[in-house]
Amino acid sequence: MKPESPALLRHYIGGEFVASAATFDNLCPVDGRLLSRVSEADRATVESAVAAARRALSGPWGKMSVQQRAAMLHKIADGIEARFDEFVAAEVGDTGRPVHQARSLDIARAITNFRTFADLAACANSDAFETPTADGAGALNYTVRKPLGVVGIISPWNLPLLLLTWKVAPALACGNAVVAKPSEESPASATLLAEVMCHAGVPPGVFNLVHGRGADSAGQFLTQSTGIDALTFTGESRTGSTIMKAVADGVKEVSFELGGKNAAVVFADADFDAAVAGVVRSSFTNSGQVCLCSERVYVQRPIYEKFVAAIKEKVHALRIGFPDEAEVDMGPLISRGHRDKVLSYYRLAVEEGATVVAGGGVPVFGDARDQGAYVQPTVWTGLPDNARCNTEEIFGPVCHIAPFDDEEEIIGRVNDSKYGLACALWTTNLSRAHRVARRIHVGLVWVNTWYLRDLRTPFGGVKLSGLGREGGRYSLDFYSDVANICIKL
Ligand SMILES: NC(=O)c1ccc[n+]([C@@H]2O[C@H](COP(=O)([O-])OP(=O)(O)OC[C@H]3O[C@@H](n4cnc5c(N)ncnc54)[C@H](O)[C@@H]3O)[C@@H](O)[C@H]2O)c1
Ligand SMILES: O=C/C=C/C=C(\O)C(=O)O
């Protein structure tokens, strides 16, 4: 029987699904099979999406109150909920992640993103100041939030729907119209989101979706469009730098959530078992493809050897499997291309003198997964802090474990990085927790936990890890312009 021709994923522009003559293949990282063909937007297509967004701002969307927009965001969340299993299947197909993760994290958080920013925007207060004046009558100053206008959104493949909606939700809550460009590696859930937007009655042009790659493709064309008012981007630091140059002439507002080379620091007084479990989670979740993952692990010397042995045992026990296996811990990397990058670091580590405590290669399954993008979860010791494997973001299931002696030493070593996104500290000493956390030069510190999220908190990094903060009112501040009005009484 002739195999079904793969689906064609289309753009969503001005409320219509639009195909392009140019397409690219979307492959499944579990077994390499062709999942779908994807329309690739040219510059004209991207510009038509930007124009549709501009038109939407002067339509019914631009006249809606924040309460009406909040209600629309809840309808979008309802729509994702109604098609929850389809979104799970789309995300798992594109990324190969465990089904249980897609259900509990990726799709669940997309729904939460819309509901959280609906409520935050609807309840956001403005500022007001009574100002005394020489004539005694005084003046009243108050602020109003206005949408930026057309916001370009470019998102990565590692948590596709979570990170796309992390930006779409507040952008829409603040009254903007958006043109979103998801990663070429993960087009499926974004396309489903467009269907939900359409069904929810989001006015045409408010949410536009264009598919394509980065350089010389839809991503670059979006950043170069003079029709966008702001650009929010999540991805590699070097891509962020390229995008910053592209938008500089127009002095566009940017929000960047970029790369990291995060540390986990385990003090001798930590709850040992909790720290072991926590580091396994923070180094190997999503096959290490989370910007917050700990690729640098530092363990205080008295427990170092015991800790390495414990991590080795846990990593050897990690179940690498098909997405739908109930107990699977780890799936493949996103693509053969990304696997080549991670394997190049596996080789480099040995060249740099690492001891390979666990992993270091490619698992052999003897089934379809051998055509996928799997790698072994890997643990190294023995490298100096300045080794490339200890300074460059690998973005795979790997960590290096090094001993340290005291607080001053470890604070200096953790901060000696061109990145500054996140850090996980493990200690039962409360004073030490507060003291050290404040001195780590990152945007996010977790103590005795990792990736515990409260969406009202600021999220973002320093140095090469990003520009700006999103989350809670920080998102409202980025996705709206605040104007001050002064009334002479
Ligand atoms: N800080 C955070 O919150 C955060 C979250 C997730 C991922 N990340 C980072 O993202 C990276 C992994 O994601 P990735 O591989 O998709 O990143 P990437 O930079 O390769 O691509 C991200 C997005 O940018 C687009 N793009 C690429 N080049 C472009 C260009 N020249 N102009 C415009 N768009 C372009 C891509 O098509 C994709 O949609 C890692 O470095 C990770 O640390 C950071
Ligand atoms: O890979 C990076 C993960 C980013 C996560 C978030 O932005 C979030 O949880 O809101």
C-alpha cells in the first residue's frame, strides 16, 4: 500500500492557512522517518504576515479592553486543553521526548502560560502620583500601558510550545499583534496553535505564524522587517548577537533569552540523596536540552568521590527509550545534526583529558531507534575549569563533576563564565544558601531544587545568557509601552 503522503504544514497569515512553493522536511528524531513537509516562508510571505499584524491592530483587536483580551486568552487555553492529546502527539513527534514529559510539562505549561498572563494583565494596576505644585492646586500623574504594536517572536526547538506561548501569551495580553517563527526543528505544535487561535475567534492577523529556518530564511527576514516594533527571541547566544545587529538600525526593543553553561554546586552539608537526584534531573532532563541544565557540577571535596559514584550509578540506570514507554527517562536529541555537535564534544572531552565516568557514545538498540538521534547520557571528571567542554554550551545529556573546597573558591569558579543564566545550590545551611545565592552572577538561582517555576517571577540571564526579564509584570513591562499622563488640577 502506498504510504500516506506526509502532511504539509502551512503558515497562518491574516486568519488563513497559506502554503509556500518551497518546503523543507521535518524528520522524527526517534527513527529518522519523514513526519511532514513544512512550507518555508520567503521574504514576501514574512512581510505579508507583518502587514496582516499591522492591519489587525486597527481592527476589533485594537478596540478590545484588557478584560476582553484576557477572556480571549482563556479561550485559547480552553482550545489547547480540548486538543491536549493532539498537542502531545505533535510535540512528541517533533522532539522524541517522553510522552509523560510532554503531558506534564510542555503542553500543560502552554495552557498555564495563557491563563497566567490573561489574569496578570487583567489585574495589572497602573501607577498614580499626586504631585504638589507651587500654586497649591497640585497635579495628578498616572501611567497607562499601551501595546508595542507588531511583535516578532522567534522561538527554539527544545521546549517548543512552552517557549512559544511563553512569549505569545503576554504579547497578546498586552494588546499586540504577533508574527511568530518557530524553530524549523519543531513546527507541528505551533501549527496546531494556529488552528486553535482560528477556532477561538482570535481576530485575523492578531496571531500570524511563518515557518522557515534562520539565516537567509524566515527568521532573518522577520528580524529585518521594518514593520515590526519589537523582537523577542529565545535561542543561542550567537544567534541573539546576529539578531541584535539586524534590528539595531530600527532601534527595536528586544528581549533575549539565550544560552547558558549553568553550574550545580553541592556542599558537603547537602541532603546527599536529594542532591544526587536533583543533579540527575538538572543535567539530564529533556536529554540535557534545557537552557537551565547543569553542565558544570561542583561537589565539595569531603563527599566528592561518593557523589561521583552515586551519579554514575544513577546515570547507568537511566532508561533511554521510545517516547511512549511509561518509565522512559530520556529520548533522543532533536536531530542528527545536533547529535553530531554533542558527539563532537564527547570526542573533545577525551582529547582534553577527561575521565569518562559514564556514557560517551551512542546507544545501540538494534531497532528503528538506531536511525534516530540518540546519545548516551555522559559524565566526565578530571577536566580543568578552562577546558572547552567546561566553558562552551553543549546542550546535551552531559555534565562534568569537579571537587571544590570552600565558598570563596566556588563562587569565583561558578562566576568565571561568559554565561550567567542559572545555578542550583545544594546545602542544608540556610545562611550559606542566602549568602552564596546572592553572589552568583546569574538571573536564576535554585536552592535544594531545580526548575521550580513561579510564572510571576523574573526569568532571564546576564552576560551572554540574555537581555531583559520575562515573567509576571516583567513580561507586561516588555510587551507594553508605559506612558505617563500629568493632569494639572
Ligand atoms: N534562556 C532561555 O530561556 C533559553 C530557552 C531555551 C533555549 N535557549 C537556548 O537556545 C539554544 C537552543 O535552541 P536553538 O538551537 O533553536 O537555537 P538557535 O539560535 O539555533 O535557533 C533559535 C531560533 O532562531 C532562529 N534563527 C536561527 N538563526 C537565525 C537568524 N540568523 N536570524 C533569525 N532567526 C534565526 C531559528 O530558526 C530558531 O527558530 C540553546 O543555546 C539554549 O540555551 C535559551
Ligand atoms: O530551555 C530553557 C527553558 C526555559 C524555560 C522557561 O522560559 C520557563 O519555564 O518559563
